[in-house]
Amino acid sequence: MDSIEIVKTKEGIDTLINTRINEHYHSLHGAMQESMHVFIKNGLLALNKNLPEIKILEMGFGTGLNAILTYRESYVLQKQIHYTTIESSPLPMAIINKLNYFEYFGKALLPIFQRMHDCNWFENMTFGDFVLFKINADMLEFKLDGSYDLVYYDAFSPTHQPELWSFEVLQKVYDSCNKGAMLVTYCANGEVKRTLKKVGFAVETLPGPKWKREMIRASK
Ligand SMILES: C[S@@+](CC[C@H](N)C(=O)[O-])C[C@H]1O[C@@H](n2cnc3c(N)ncnc32)[C@H](O)[C@@H]1O
């Protein structure tokens, strides 16, 4: 049985730890700066500016931090964003409500964040130009049928969940990507880079968020 606890990252913002596998939901150096660097700056803001709308797939909804940061960015981009996210173990609201995220990006986003968690799975939920579609399923079994421009690959690390970084799963992700799509992940593992190349991605190693040397961006 999973046990989830709140821990503070070095920048003061909370994250969670799954004590069964001893894995954090974000870097202990800073949840916000990691999400902003890996997924927003090197993913969302690095995409082809001419895309009329952006279809994002997230592996692991978790606390919803990437989702709310992407929503916030959709204002700046002024583009439709379709955000599909897969999660096998949704977190209880009792935990979500205790996170101190809004000390970091303002109380105005709190009602949106709560609706993102409260809304039904397998139904589109519209927040202005941002459409959220949450899939409550196991990534290993779920058949992806979308066509994505950007993938936030935010699974637990290959050390703890190697099956989520396998050739079969990453190939399934590759097949669901449009030409020119990008996959970004905090992970910089050599074996993961080799697997991404084998499935057909062009792989770049980029500087990581603060206190982490590298991250991966892969393009189709
Ligand atoms: C690193 S955390 C994601 C953090 C999240 N993106 C956030 O912003 O809080 C990994 C997430 O993947 C989920 N997960 C683990 N195995 C999964 C699987 N086989 N299928 C779908 N989700 C899975 C976990 O429950 C956890 O929420």
C-alpha cells in the first residue's frame, strides 16, 4: 500500500514522497524551478511557434503542478492547449489541499487548481483556452490514441519504475507523437537516451534545472 507524505523542497515549496518506493514527486532541490525549467522552458516554450494549437501528453498527473504551470503559461502564449494526463494512483484531495503551492504563484490560481483535481476523469474540462483531459489508467496498459506535439515524461525514476522507461512504452509514446513533437523529461539516464534513440527520437542532452547537471529533450 502506498503511503504519501508531504516534504519541503529546498526552495520552500512542497512536494510529496511515496514512502513505499522512496520516490519524490519532484526534485528535493525545488519543485517549481524543476517543473518550470524542464517542462515549461525547454518543452512548451521551445515548441514551434507556428503550431495553431498545442496537444500535450503528460505521464503522471500527480500533484497537478505541471498542469497548473502550463495553464498559467497558456495566457502568455494565447493558444489553445489540450492537456491530456495519465495517472494510475490519483492523490486524495486531503493531501492536495495541504500543499503550499499558492504561496509561490498566487491565490488567484487556487480555484482552477482545485477544479483540475475535482473534475471527472475521461471528460474534457475547459478553462478558457486550456482543456484538461485526465485519464485514470496504467500507462503500461493504456492504448494511446492521441496525436501529441509535446510530451511531459514525468514518471518516477528508471531506478524505481524501469518498466515505464522500456522500449515498448516509449515506442507507444513515439507512435502517438506528431512529426516535430518533443518529449522532455528531468531524467538524464544514459540507458533512457539509448532507448529513446532506438524508438526513433533525436535526443539532446540539455543543462538540467539548478543543482542537476542534465535533462533530456527528444524530438520526432
Ligand atoms: C514524478 S510523479 C509526477 C509528478 C507530477 N507530474 C506533478 O507535477 O506533480 C510520477 C507520477 O506517475 C504516477 N504513476 C506511476 N506509475 C504509473 C503508471 N504505471 N501509469 C500511470 N501513472 C503512473 C504516480 O502515481 C505519480 O503521480
